[in-house]
Amino acid sequence: MTSSHDMVDDLVAKDIPALLRDITGKKTRRIVTGGSVAGIGSATTQAESAFPVRESLRTLLHSLVTTLDDRDSGLFITVDEIHAARPADLHRLTDAIQNLVRDGLPVAMSVAGLPYEISALLDHPGTTFLRRACAVQLGTLRDAEVADALRKTADDGGRPFTEDALTAATDYCHGYAYLIQLLGSVSWTFSTGGRITTEDVAAALPFTRERMGLQVHAPAFREIPERELEFLRSVALLGTPAPTGEIAGRMGIAANQASTYRRRLIDRGLISPAGHGLVDIEVPYLAAYLRDHAED
């Protein structure tokens, strides 16, 4: 599931009851609503939902996981865009899962999100359970992995890359997972023949960079303080790798202040160390975006 303001409500009202019905095959259940005794006697019943939708998240999850456990299976929950979740919802979800773990039931959860926002989220008192999770930092993909993903996806769709086009597309992706999806999709759209050519990939690149700016770069800046953003712009304008000493001079700040901004931007996943006293921009095409929007 993707984090949203309705995440827990959707689980309780729709997702878990629907999964329980699918697993058990039970659509309704019978309850006794009345009776009478006249000779032999009689009773009346009515049907109601087998799994009432207003049960608590904890009781519903317990019903689901125990049902799965009886079938030698278990529950694996994945949550995307975790930084967008409300801490109160995460507290309800992780509290319910923690109780299942204590009971020795087969349940697991994996969450994904941007590094800096996850770090900020874990500082919230309602996310204690998540702090004990195993954190995995996802770095850039190897070129061979990028090429394999592009090739297989295009081949499965019946419109393969030419070898030259695949090499060019792999280079343009810079190991960035989202660019594989974005550049691959746009190149596919721009192709007019039975294969994706280097011309198609070249035509897709400007549009891909524009979309990266709108969907990745611009949103990333919304929560960045102005001085950190100024540091980031200075890196782009000086050229990479950029010396932190020159960045401090450009900003008119002391070296220790520059080090603070440097560390925060590294934590955000926007820059990376590039040798002693040097930093580089981590996100593909971000430097060009910053230069293009230097006066915004």
C-alpha cells in the first residue's frame, strides 16, 4: 500500500476484510435473531457480513494472520512513500504488528521512502517499533542492472531497444531507478517503428529531464531550508566536484556552518562526498536543473 491519510481506514474498512473473504471463501455468516417454542419450536436467523468492516485494525490483522498461519502461510505488508504517512497511523499499524510478532505469528513489514524524511519520521515517539527495523540504503544500480531492466521490459512489450539505443539509455539513466522507468517509458512513446532507436532515446531525453525536474527535483526543494538550498545551488554553479571552502566563501559563511549544511544535504541524499573537501551532486540532472532555475 501507499501511504495516505486514509491508509489505516482503508485497511480496516476494505483491504483486510476483502482479503479474509478471498482466503476463507466466507461471504456472510448466520446469527440467531429470534426464536419461539410451539410444539417443536422454531428459530429465525439473518445473514450479516462474515467479517464486519468496523472491527479494529488489531483484531482484523489478528484474524487474517491466524487464518493464514492455519494454511501454512503468512502476511507480508509493504508500505511505499512512508515519509508521507501520518505518524499516528504508523503508530496504529506498527502497534498492531508488534502484537502479532509477540504472539509468534507469521507477519512481516517492509517500508520505503526518502532517506532524510524517514530519519525525521523515526524521531517521532509513535514510531519506536520502526527504529528496531533493519535499514537498507538503496544506492545507484550498476549499468548491467540498468541495461537488463530496460532490455527485458522492452522485449516483453514487443518493442526492443537496438544495442546502440540500449547503451545510450543506460548511460542517461546514471543508475537511478526512477530514470529507468521514466526514460524507458518516454523512449517507448517516442518510438515509431518496431524497435527503440538511438534517435528515439535522444528525443526522449529533454522531456525526461523536464519530468525529473517537475516530479523529483522541485518536490525535493519544498522542505529544504533556504540556506541549505543556497549551498546546493552553489555546488551546481561552481561545477562538480565542488570545494566546500569555495562554497562557504560564495555564501559568506564560516567553514563550520558550511559543514553543517553539507552534512544535512548528504543526509537528504542530494549530495555526496567526492574526496577531501569536495562534494558532488547525487541526483542525476539536478545540477542542470539548479542552474536553469538559479534566479527562481
